[in-house]
Amino acid sequence: MKVALAQLNTTVGDLDGNEAALRAAYARGVAAGAELVLAPELATTGYPPRDLLLRRGFVRRNLEVVQRLAAATGATGLVLGFVGENPVRPGREFTNAVALLQHGRILATRAKLLLPTYDVFDEDRYFEPAAENTPVPFNGRRLGLTVCE
């Protein structure tokens, strides 16, 4: 499998700029013949978004970015980090998540399992960790989608 790495310097809070950078990186990966393009953790929002997550509109717009990027994908897959909504309650409202996009849609999402709470990291303040992580099918293979730790 040919994989392209989208080594991006995303900007915290710049959803439009980050989306443009992701689109450009995806286009470069497609042009290079990659089967899959991998983007960074929380690529839509920049890392770490911290208290921007308290703004509902910011999180909603981040989800809209993921939908637009999914719609723009073709045969080449795109894996990117974003702020997801926690489907399980009780718990924190959001997850530090990763999505697999291909053929105009979101094929799968997974939440980060291990949230750092040391040094400058305070992820458990904002995110609910995943209870498990299972492989996802992609082009006849099984992929593990993990986020950072």
C-alpha cells in the first residue's frame, strides 16, 4: 500500500485554513499515486483546541469540515483527526477522533483510547476516551485507526 503523509502545521482555531491545507495535502497524495493519505491528530481544529471546545459552533463547524472533506474524496482514502461527538452517555461530550474518508463518505471513525494528562496535556478535561478500538476494512485490508498514544 502506498501511503502519503500530510505533514501539516495546522493552526489552532483556523478551521478554514486547516481545511484548505488538508485539501491541498490530499491532492498531493492523489497526484503521487497514494492509496491512503494520513493527516495529523485534530487536523481540522489544530492541536490543542482547548477551550474552543466550549463553543458549540466551533465543534459543529469542525464536523462540517469533515463532511466536506469526505465529499471531496475519491478512490484515495484520507485519514484525519477531528473533534467527534461522544455517542455514549454519560461522559464527556466530545472525543479526540480519527475518520477514514473515501468515495465521498465517512467509512469509519474511532476515538482516542489513551488521553494524556501529564505536562502540558489536559485531554481528559475535554474528551471521553474510547472503550475499545477495532480494525476497519479498507480496500480489502484491515486498518487500525489510532490517535497518538
